[in-house]
Amino acid sequence: MSGGDRNVDSLENKTLFEEAALVMHCLLNAGFSAYMVGGCVRDPLIGRPVYDVDIATSARPEQVVALFQKVIPTGLQHGTVTVVMPQHTYEVTTFRKETAYEGHRRPEEVEFIDDLIEDLRRRDFTINAMAKDVHGHIHDPFGGQADLKQLVIRCVGIAEERFLEDALRMMRGVRFASLLGGVFAKSTWKALCANRKTLSFVAMERVRDELWKLTAGPNPARGWALLVRSGLLAHAKEPLGALASTEAALWQPLLCALGSVDTAEKRIALLLLGHEVDEAEAQRILQALRCSGAQQDAILAVLRADARLAAGGTAALAAAGTHGGAASAWRRPFAETLFAVGEQGLCDALACRRALLGVGAAGEHTAAMQPFLQHGEAWLEDISVRGLRDIALTGGDVLQATKRTAGPWLRQCLESVWLSVALGELVNQQEVLLDYVRKAWNEQ
Ligand code: ATP
Ligand code: MG
């Protein structure tokens, strides 16, 4: 390896903070001031990892552009330039003041300034209004470190004004309270509750982003408890149905169950199940939140799997009344659900139901669901086929064996073969399956 290569190599191995220091030194050497700001100052103080570093500087955007080799003019009029370093990118934003907020959302005008403290003053919460210089010294004019220690969310300045300027801050506040497992300062909470109506000015995409981060975070129950108590979500631009309900007694057990499943999708699915929301209504809520196709699929698959299991389990339970009731009666609806919904949705549904059962919130189908929760994972391990591609038979094989022409029956035939293999009634060998198909499907 040549010396030049080693240089490139070591540059590429620089960590996020080392490269950030390079960016700051470059600004400092040119006579400007530069600080790390926001989450990258806050999160290390609470032992959380940092994934991106934002930098604030006295340099004007065009001066930042001129200083660095590779930049992206992300939001020049708002003062933000993305500096592209070998391994990471950095948003470098000129110190600014915001004035004339429009429609309880973004500022109409920004004014570039030279003063760090003024720049920190425009930030939402004290814990987000700290800056760290290149020597690691923290500038904390609003008591962010003290609030962080006490796990308190407090607006910078007069809370009422800050929420009126930008209604998104209410959702952000709940998200940070949730992140910290903390509480709101009294005046901040009062202002949030008094101004909750202005959430209707916030784009649903932004509400979803905050909701997702809060739900995926370390204390989702805290965030949701605050949402319920404040009634904030009832004022979203579009109705969020059960998710916006404020009936504390209904939420109580659900919030206890929330942390028992991971991922935002599973947790939202758990809340929807707990509120007995059906698939159509769930889809409406998720669309109101502008959830992506993947987010909707993941959540709706849980509801679909759960509904199928409940129906299958109820039928098995009814049959068990006359036949003595072996758990095996639940295996067929279980396998059918696996086929219809897929393994992920099925497993997620089991996890959500189990979590709800654990807090006594499993609803009317508890008895019908019990065998699935007890044996589901073991059954799943026993089932060697996950989809039609896993059976030792193709549509072509079936047509040849039956000498029939293709039609909707073909899929039904393959599905029945799949189910029989899944339930262990047929061995997954081509000759065995062909034999079954010839007998059962020749003349139908
Ligand atoms: P995370 O990246 O974990 O969401 P963060 O604090 O870095 O947390 P960002 O949205 O990246 O949040 O914003 C960076 C900083 O910009 C914040 O820490 C805060 O100081 C400021 N900020 C962001 N959004 C707002 C807002 N709506 N009102 C006031 N200040 C804000
Ligand atoms: Mg950030």
C-alpha cells in the first residue's frame, strides 16, 4: 500500500466526531466561530449514541460553501450547507434568528447573526439549546444540563410563545420527554395543553415522524401517556381514530404492554389491537398518518393475522365443546394464517397478543387464542414449508398429472397441497404429492 493510500484509508476511518472537529477547525482557522449543536451535544450526556453532528457557525452560507471542497447547498436561504467529508456529512448552519412565524409552523424570515447565544435562544428546549466547542467545552446559557439531569423538558423562553410560533414543538417535546423517560416543566406542560389545537397546522408527515421516533424509542409508554393526557393527537389535521382517544382507563393496560414488543410497527399494531380497531379503520388511520407502504403492510399484517387466528380459534373452541378439544384443532387455522399472512405478520401477531394477554387486555378471544400462544412457535418450527415455492410440486406438474387446463382451481389445488404438507398429512415428495393430486383433483 502506498503512503497516499494509507492517508485515504486513515481519513476514511475517522469517526463522526473527528471529522466534525476537522470541519470546525477549518471554520475556526478562517476566522469564524463554530460549535456542535443540538442532539449531538444532548445525547452523549444521557449515554445515547450519536448518529449525526450538526454544526452552527458565524460564517455565512456562501462563506461555508467557499471553504469546503464538497458541499451540498441544502437550504441556503435558511443558512444550511451540507459539508461532505470522506465518511460523514455535516449540516453546517449559520447562526440565525427566526422571525415572523407563519401559520404556527415555519419562520417566514431568518436573519443571520454573529452570536451563538442568540442562535441557541431560537431553539426549542433547553436540552436542545446547548453548544459544544472544539475543546469539548459546553455552552449552556439556558440550563440544559440541569434539566437533562432532572429529565425535564422546558421551552427556551416563554413556552406559550414558543409553541404558538411552531406547533411541531409540542410533538417534539413529547418525543423528548419520552426519550428521557422524563417530565415537562409545569409552565411548558401548561402551554402545551393550552395550545394543543394548533397541532392542526402541522403536516401529517411530521406528526408521523415524531410519533414513530417516540414509539420506537426507549420509553414509548411515557410518550403515549403524555399524548393521551394532553389530548394532543385529537387535534391533528386528520382524525386518528382510536390513537387519539383520551380514555385513560382504556390506555392504561395497553401502555403497560407497549414495551413488551419491539419496533414502532409492532407497538402501533399492539395499540390498534388493544383498541379493537379493525383492519379497514386501521388502514384509514395509517393513511392519515401518511405511513409508507412498508409501514402499513407490517402493521396491517398483524391485524390480519390476529383476526384470522381469532376466527379460527373461536371455531376450534366451538368444535372442541363436542369433541374434547385437542390443541391440534388449532393447527389448521394456524397454518392457514401462516399461508395467508406470512411468517412475519403471524409472529408479530403472536407477540402482540401475548403482550396484551400479559396485562389482561387480550379481549374477548382470550380462550380461543390461548393454544396459538402456547404452541404457535413450536408449530411454526415444525412446518417446513413457508410458501408454494417450498412444496415439491409446481403448477406445471399438476397440469401434466391431471391433464386439465389451467384455471382458478390450480391455485386452490396447490394451496391444499401446501396445507396438507404443512400439517404433516402429506410427505413433501413429488411422487407423494402427485399421487394425492391425481386422486383428489383429477375429476373435480
Ligand atoms: P434528533 O436528531 O435525535 O431528532 P435533534 O435535537 O438533533 O434530535 P433535529 O431535528 O436534528 O433534532 O434538530 C437539531 C436541533 O435544531 C435541535 O436540537 C434544536 O436545537 C433545533 N430544532 C430543531 N427543530 C426545531 C424546532 N421545530 N424549533 C426550534 N428548534 C428546533
Ligand atoms: Mg439531529
